[in-house]
Amino acid sequence: MGKERSDESADNPPRHGRKKFQFIQRGKAALNAKIKKVLRPRSPTLPPDAPGPEAPGGLPLRGEEAHEALLAGEQYGVVSERIEAHEAPVMLKAINYTAQGYKLVDIINTENLPQWFHEQKNDYQPKEHSESQLVKLTWFGHPGDSPHNIRARKFVVRWASIASPEAQEMAVSKNRPVWRWLYVCAGVHDRVPPDSGLDSVASQATTHQPSNEHSDAGIGSDAASEAIEDDENSEDSDDGTARKRWNKCSSEVRLQVEITADNLAVVKIWQKGEHEDVDQSRLWLLMFSRFLRLQIMDRARRFGARATAIQRDLVGQFLLPSSSGGSVQLPEHRIPTQKQVRVMVSTSKHRTRLARNPFRATWLMVKRNSRDMYYYNPHDFEAPDHKSKFTVAITDNFSLDSTILNTAAPNGTLFMDSTHRLHNENRAATTVLCTANEGKHVMPVGAYLISANIQASTIKDWFVETIRKIEACAQEVAADKSRIHHRDPAATDRLYARCQRIAANGKFDFTNINIDKSRSEYNGILGITNYYIRLCQFHVIFAILRFDFDNGDQGLGFTIPVTMKAQILILFRALQRCRSMEQWEDAKRTFHAGLARSKRVPQPNTKKAKNAGKPVLQVVQEYFDQNWFVEPWIKLFTDIGMPPGQSRDDTWNTNNWAETAFKQFNAVFLDNKHNKRIDQLASIILNHHLPYFCFFPTPDRGPSKAFLQLNHDANKLWETEMVTPSAVPDTFMVRRVEYVLLSRLCRAY
């Protein structure tokens, strides 16, 4: 496939020997070639109405959407927007570069910046950057430890939502800068390589870790370049003074990379000073491609990755001209050596790094997403794992809105559940808080908690922080309705009205909360609210079948037949119908009497049961007396305190919605595979799971409750012959007047 013989004609007689082949790309390779052709280096800017690739439904994308779709499909990675911790100015001040000795060296598209740096025969280090509030940057490709590096990742610039048309027009008319980077020459052209060559430089630099926050020379960077870039103390200038970090170049060459409002698709590169290119014999001193470095980091973090497999991927996806669809290749001095790849892979697999990096990565995520990640407590490496206080909670605006919308009376229920299954290698628990709509479908998860334990104090503090975020979200929506996104007009109006009530009352109110039979969850919730707590009926039955104890033990020490367990469940479900504490003692005596009348089972023959020296009936009765017929469980598994007409058999008394949320997360976002790292789990929740519901809400797959009731009433009318057909077509005779309205409704439906 992919190879065809070239056409032969009279003008082109066949040559002797093997005939010439012409390589024709097909399938995915042909599609990639077209994409690369559109986005080839130094390509002109796409016009606003330029056609793009077709969407899955056959609708072609145009303009900015097409541009971003092409960049996103170019390589594996994530699309992210930078959120700055400091306050950025509305507009940047214009700089007269000509007056300051700068000259314009190039004007290129923003996505071509990595290729531009690849082609330079000098290295440049980032020093400063400035940005305006009027625009936002969307980055493409794997972020690694350099998520905002213009030498490694492609990006596009778009107007921010806060930029009004008047502000945009003013910025364009005055040609104001909206983003600016300052780069300085690393001085590689001035360095004299050591006699021992690259290996000695690399071996000396493998343990160096720069502390500058903006530097991207982190783990696994070019060892030779690191030695050159960061050897600050040993480098002396001609006059005997030590060169500083940013003055390693003898000519002090600087680059200003600037984007102006008149054209957000291009960058202007200004250079101050002149320097010579690195000599051909010393090109190995330059850093290898920052883009390839991030690709290596992406593959090295995967479980079981080998250096040879990574090198194979680099060749197949980035180094061969046929893979990119064009003739542009990376310069040889920008391609990593085998040793550099091996060093990066071995460093990423170091035991200390495997233990500490996930927690540090989580800390960085919290730092950069302070609005959506909260209740963070770092892991203490000095303390034993069972004493760890590590916690991190995750949510987003859409999830908070859904929690507010679906917790209104009369069925506004919160569902809480915890699990370890598939989520963490180190057994850190994952707790979910979700809701269900009137159609009894699970709604977007309100909040997640990843914690080293699920003790009452942990649940309490997390629940308090979550309630505060919900109330703050309600205040913001009540003040500005335009904050509501991804909802239809009816849902928007209901959400806005509920947020106004919460803002007026100053408190988030909901009907009840559903939990499993867990004392930690119960005590944690009871410490902050008096809302009605429901016990999951499914877990109640399951706990009885397994004879779970409150202290964590399981089993009575002997086997009870299934027939006997069925009799116990029948008696227990009858006991649950008790509706007041005045009836409780009589109901309990009836339950114990029923146990005594049940078919006896053989006496226990295990060592544990024999040592207890108790008959089977006494053991079973003591189990219920000590683990069920005590506070606080009595009012939680019986109908005591339930509204009239409701019982524990209703669907709202199960925690199936939380179980559904976990099942969907495991199947869709984890592929039912074990997650190995806490930071990866947090990233999947924040960047994939929670945003999923914004665009793909849970559909109502089954008929609504109103439709089922209407269908039941219609069948009742027909089967009882209250409505009969008449001689006139499409006309029916109603025997009872009170059914006239209902029959009309049935016909209209």
C-alpha cells in the first residue's frame, strides 16, 4: 500500500533494471500532509472566512475554529489557557524599538515560533514576559514542565471575553502590544568546549536543577546546554568581573517577541545587538529541540516506557519528512542524542522522583487552578503514610451550578460516596458529591475529594469548603446572570431564580443528603448541618448479607445459608416500616421473635464461633442489637421521621447515583484501568471529566414520570371500557363525565 509504479509512455521509455517507484500518501498520512501543508512554516495568515476541516456531522469549520482544530489535531496533547497569578494591565505600553537600538528581524505566525527557534544557530533563554488582559493564549501540545514556552509549544491568541468591542477597536487603532516576551542570548557562541567533549559536560550537568521559575531547563534537558546555561560562577568576562545569568553573551544580544492588536496571528521579533552564529564544529553545544523534549517527557512518564520505544516514536512522528507531509526537517543539532534520551527516561523512573513528583505536580496544579482546586493539604514525607493529611478537592463552575440547580425542594438530594477502586496506586480514597435531576438521572459531579483518609474531620472540612464555594457561586450568579453558560433558557431561568434565593437567605439549602453506612461520613456531615440524612437502602441490605460491623469487621465466624438470610431480610424490611419511636420497641420485639421462629441452622463449627460459646440465634441477635439497633442508625434505616406517603423503599433512598458517577468515570475516563498517580487522577478530573458535562449533558433515555402516569391512566380507561369508540371515526364515547378531561389529554398526547 502507498507505492505505485510510475506511468510509462513513448516519451518515457522504461529503464533497465528495477522500475522507478513513486510514493503516494494515503489515509491518515495524506490527511496529515494536507494539514502540514496548510500550516507549513512561514505560511500566510488564514483569513477569517477560510474554510477548515469538516466537523463529524459534516459541517465545515471556518476561521478561528478551523485554525484551532488544525493545530489541535497536529499532535497529541492538551489544549490549555494560561491563568496568571498576578494582575495584568489592560494594555501594554508601546516601545520605540528603533530608538532603543532594536531592528526587526522577522514577522511570522504564532504557531511557527518553535520552528523559528529551531533554525537559529544560537540559544536564547526567557527572562521576562508581559501580557494584557484583553487577550488570552491557547496552547497546543503536551505541556510537560514548560507549559508556556514559546520555543516548545504552538499557541494562538484570541480576544478575551472581558475585551469589549470599544477596547478592541482602541487597541487596534493605536497598534498597542498585547503580549511581549524578552529573551537573551545564552552566549554559546562565546564558549570554548572542553577537551573531553560532550560526555564530560553532560556528566557534570546531570544533577543540576535551575531554580529560576521561568526557566524550562528542567529534568532531562540537554545536558551540555545546561552546563553552558547555568554555570554562572565559573564564567568570567575579559575584565575579570563575573558574568550574570542574563549577560553571558559578550554582545548582550536580546530578543523582544511581541504581538500587537492589529494582527493577533503574527509575532514580530526585534533584535538588539549583533553576534555571530555558533561555529559548525560546536553546534552540539546548542540545546536540542524544546518541542521534542516535551514529547520525550510525555512518553517517559508512561508506565514501562523504554528509551528505544521513545526514539522510535520520535522518528516515526516528528523526524521523517513523510510523517509530517512536508520537506521541512529539524536541524541535526536540534535532534537529541541517544544518551540524552536515556538520561531523561532513567531520571523520570528514579524512585524518589516517582514518589515525590506526583505530589509536587498536584501542588503546581492547585497553584495554577486556585479557583477550581481547593482544600489542599500537602503530603508529609516525614510521617508514615497512614498519618498523611494529604487532601485536594476539585470542582468547576458548571458543576457548582448543577449542584445548585438540582438541590431544590422537594427532592433536592446530595449523594456522597467514597472508593479506592482503580483510582490510586497508593490507595488514597476518592470521594464524590453529586446530585440527580427530577428524571432521576445523575447530574454533573458537584465536587471530588482525593484524600489520604476518609475520617470524619476530613469529610467535615471538605464539606464546609464545598458549601462555601457553592454559596459564593450563587452570589456571583445572582449578581450577574451572564455567568451561566452551557444551559438552555429554561434551566438558566431556574438556576438564576434559585441563586437569588440562596443569595437572599445567605445559606445554601437542600432537602437531604444520602450516604452509605459509614460513621465517618455521618459524623462529618452531622458536625456542620442538621439536614435530613438518608441511608442508602442498597448498602443496608448489602451490609446485612455480609454481616458488616461498625468497627470494620465482617462475618459472624460461621456460614448462614441463603434461605436463612432471605428470612432475615424479610423480617428486617418489615421492621423498617416503623414510623415513630413510640412503635420502635414493639417493632424490635417482633423482629427478634421472628428470628426465633426462623428455621434453625446447624451450630457453628469454626474456632472463632466455638470460642464465643454462643448459639446461632444469640450471635445474630447481638449483631443487630450492637450494629443496627443503636443511635444514630435507628432513624436512618427505618421510616421514622419520613414525610407521609414516603418510605425507605423509594429510589431516592439509594446511593445509586454516586455509584453511577464512579462507574462512568472508571469506564469512560480511566478505561477501567488502574490509575497510577495522584496528579494524573486530578488532571483527568479537572481537565476531562468535569468539562465533559458542559457539552454532553446526561440525556433522558427513558420516559418521564408524567408520561408513565398518563399512559397508566389511559390504559385504565380503555381496559375498564370507560371510553369506547363510536360510529364516527376518531370519536369516542366517555361513560363517566370525570374522565372527559383525561381522555382529551390522552388523545392530545
